[in-house]
Amino acid sequence: MTRILVTGGAGFIGSHLCRRLLAQGHTVICADNFRTSAAESIAELDDDPAFSFLHHDVTQPLHVEAEQIYNLACPASPIHYQNDPVATLKTSVLGTLNVLELARATGARVLQASTSEVYGDPQIHPQHEGYWGHVNPIGPRACYDEGKRAAETLMCDYHRQHGSEIRIARIFNTYGPRMHWDDGRVVSNFIIQALHDEAITIGGDGSQSRSFCYVSDLVEGLIALMNVTGPDADRPVNLGNTHEVSIRDLALRIIALTGSASVLESIPLPTDDPRQRQPDIARAEALLGWSPRVTLEEGLKATIVDFRARKVLRDA
Ligand code: NAD
Ligand code: UDP
């Protein structure tokens, strides 16, 4: 049994990770300031004696005894991270710095939740970990992309300078039950619009692509990466599903799976919206023996069931 700190543990991925770690018998401390989440997401864990919650902003130093730290604290949806870009950049940079200082004091191993956004609007396809990326440093996405890039730099510098034990997961678009209702991400937006028979808002002509990973697959990958050892363990690892779809095809699938009467409506493409994204997961497969298992169809069905149930509660 390991004592594990999860920053951002009340968020979408964090709440799934906390539950999985508790199910494996670990002690979990969740630190969060609820910037993009609420107490309800972890309320059912309160009765578990192996779980504790710390209301904390990671831009401030932390003092928690733990053997492992998953650093997930950071808004992930474009509308969330762009609504206070300075706070977003501070969360990635100061948050990671504070977590690394904590780890330096306690000897903990740190896993950083990095992102495919470090590749920006990529010029190679699929994206492998050796690619340095194509990021606009002054655009509206930069608070997130550059913050995550700086966080990776801090991780690697602490490793080289102080011998810190690091793991870097470059997470690609992840979806599943308990996504925030109104965070504006494409899967949640389309499902909610479809369930209300409202127009599905397609950015541009919808030919841009993403590759969507179901949250349980992602969580297994994070845990495998945290626990792997060996000479390559401290290098960045892509975690995502390789099945790439256009945004237009995603909309049509969700309409079909929900039996919706929704029609497609084009809206302006956001600034610096990446054209295409697909992970090369050869490193994760070789290092972790990991690859995603849940198909897009299965994952969307499970996510739609969750959103339907929440809609009933919200409509009541
Ligand atoms: P989320 O917004 O649901 O969760 C983030 C959590 O961090 C929230 O609970 C939020 O309140 C908390 N938080 C934000 N700022 C904080 C601060 N200063 N101090 C303490 N807590 C703070 O996002 P998510 O989808 O669960 O993403 C989790 C992590 O994974 C993020 O670091 C994100 O960048 C990364 N990631 C997610 C995706 C994805 O598709 N969901 C893709 C790539 C990377
Ligand atoms: N998108 C869309 N309609 C929406 C929300 C998003 O067409 O209502 C598009 C968005 O422009 C992008 C893709 O879906 O091309 C993924 O967007 P999301 O915000 O989910 O994630 P990210 O851009 O960070 O990959």
C-alpha cells in the first residue's frame, strides 16, 4: 500500500484516478482548489478512511507526506484555461515547481500530467515524443501549451539537477463519464446538444481531427507509467488512443448513438485550433505494455448513459 498525493484530484481525470488508486488499496490524498470542479465529484469518497481531501491552491507550497505524486492540477478545457490565462500559467509553472520542491523534500516520485498540446498544431503526423512541437507562444492557447511545456522543463531540470524521480505523461484528448457538464469540450458539448435535439456546433467545416481516449484506459496508463522503472522511465510518454476521427464524423456518430434529431451547424474555428492530432504510442506499448482497450463506440455509449442520467437529474 502506497501513500499517494493527487493534485487536481477532484477534476475529471483526477476523480477517476483517485477511485482507481483507492480500489487498488492505496491511501489517497486529493489536493484541489475546485477551480474547475466541485466537492460533489469526490463526495462519495469522503467516507473512505483511506481518502482525505486538502483544499489547496498548488501555486502555494504544499507540505504532504506521500511516496508518489500525480500532478494533475490545471484546467484542461480551452474555455476553462482561457478564462483566467494568468492563473492557468501560474498553475502549471508554480504548481509544478511546488510539487517538485515537495518531492525533493520527501523523496516522492512525481508524475506530471502533460499534454498533446506541447506539440501545438503539429507538422508531423502522428506525433511521437521526439517531436518538439509547433506552438504559438503568444496566442490564446499559449497559457496552457507553454505552461505545460515549462512544466516539462522543470521536471527534467529537477531530475538532472537534483536527481528527482520523474514521470511525464503526454495525455491526448480524454473523455468519459463525469466530464464537466459545461466545460465546452467537444465530446461533452456534442452529447449534451444531441440529447436536447439542439444544433451540433461544428468548428469550421469539421475536417479537423482528434483521437479520443476513454478515461479508464488513460488511468491505467498513468498508473503503469508511475510504477515503471528502468533507464527510459523518466522520458515523456504519449498516452492516448490512436483511433483518429474528424470532428464532423464524431458529431454524426453521437447523433446516431443518441437517436437525436440534431442537425450540424458550423461555428467559427477557434484561433490556433490544431488541424490534426493522433498519438504515436509505440513508446507506451514498449515501456508499459499498455495500449487502449475501449473502442470509441463503447466509450461514447458509456458516456452517453452517464450524461442521460445527469440530464434527468438536472431536468427534475
Ligand atoms: P479538470 O479541469 O477536470 O481537472 C483539473 C483539476 O485541477 C480541477 O479539479 C481543478 O479544480 C484543479 N485545479 C486547477 N487549478 C488548480 C490549482 N491552482 N490548485 C489546485 N487545483 C487546481 O481537467 P482534467 O480533464 O481532469 O485534466 C487533468 C489533467 O490532465 C490536467 O493537468 C490537464 O492538463 C491534463 N490533460 C487532460 C486532458 C483531457 O483530455 N482531459 C488532455 C491532456 C492533458
Ligand atoms: N469543437 C467543435 N465544437 C464544439 C467544441 C469543440 O467543433 O462545440 C472542436 C474544436 O474546435 C477542436 C475539437 O473540437 O477542433 C476539439 O476541441 P476540444 O475543446 O474538445 O479539445 P482540444 O481543442 O483541446 O483538443
